[in-house]
Amino acid sequence: MVDLLLFRHGIAEERHQGADHPDRGLTPLGLERTFKVCSRLRDLGLIAERLYSSPYRRARETAELAVKTGMAPKVELISCLAPGGDPWPLVRRLQGSCLLVGHEPDLSLLAAELIGARSGGLRLRKAGLCHLRWEASHPDPRGVAQLQGLLRPRLLLPGCV
């Protein structure tokens, strides 16, 4: 089986003049809330053998929090998870339990394609998680994954707005 956890980065600094930048980090609230979400996910047993992250700072910081809380052993930066990247070569070779940390709309589009849903049918909130599972024997998992859970931070941390 492949157990795939798709995790969107936490609350990040504002865009400068509307433009995205790879060096935008998490805000203090983003760091705090993402750490709490990661801790809660670990407590729920959502742990991965491998963690792949976008090299963008906000995703990298999110991935480091996942490692710090025990969700995964280490961070592996991979450019295909940067915004607009092509994750399919990575997804096709996944085995076991894996955590991918990245961006929207890329993660939601990936999840939708994996479960055979329409594009735009899923949406990950900041520090939100999507859990998917499929048989590792499928050479191309598109349309065969089963949705195990779609979790918003608000569901994981009651009382957070």
C-alpha cells in the first residue's frame, strides 16, 4: 500500500506587491498553528517514513515542524513540489507512507486526480491535510486512490479560528 499525506504549508507572510516569492516564510501565527497541527496529526498516528517538501521557505519550514513533532524522520527537498511543478514522476515511485509538503492549488489538483474527482473538487486550507491510499502495484495511481481523510486545521485544533 501507498499511504500518502498531502500537507499544505502553514500561514505565510503576505505577498510583496502581489508577487509570490520563494523566500516568504511562515508568520509567527503560522509557525505556532502549524506546530500544533503537526503535533495533533502525530498524536492521531499520521506518521510517514519519507517526507518530501517543496524547496520554498514556507513549505520547508512546515516540513521542519513535521519532523520536529515526529511525523517523519527527515526532510527531503524536491523541486517538483514547488508551485507549478510536476509531481507525477515522484508520485509514481512512492512506496509505503509518504508525506508531501507543498502549495495550493497543486496539492488539491494532485489529490483530485488521484481519486478521480473533478479538478477543483478538493481544497486544502493552510496547514490542512489530505490522506490518500492505494495499492502500490498500480503503475499509475491516477483515479485509483481512496480518500482516507481531508482535515482542516479547525477540525484538528478546536477553538482556532
